[in-house]
Amino acid sequence: MGQLNRITQQPDVMGGKACIRGMRVTVGMVVGQVGSGHSVDEILSDYPYLEREDIMQALRYAAWRSEEREVTLVTA
């Protein structure tokens, strides 16, 4: 996995959730935007203080965390 130098966690920022560069923008918010169908360019337009690499690292971090342990899901 590549370096995640833009993902920060501080107890006093957003309750310790993983954030982008110490800002009050969580990885979950970014991933949620992508999951809702927003393009990277749309997210960058809506949040001009973010950079493309912020979004890419948020996605890599979320992918890494999802593989960290096995979770049983409900089958359809």
C-alpha cells in the first residue's frame, strides 16, 4: 500500500475519526460522496480546499480498512 500521509487522526478533531490533512473532512464523508455517484471532479468543485490526492488517499485508506478484518454480512 502506498503512503497515507494525508490521512490524520486526532482525538480533538471530528471525534478522532480519520480526516483529510487535519481538516474537519472525514474519510467517511469523501468515500460516501464517491459511493453516492459523485465524481472526483464534482467533489473537488464542492470542496475547493481538497486536492485530488486527498480523495485518492481517502479511498485507499477505506479499502485498506475494509480488508483489515473479516466481517460477516447478511446474505440476500
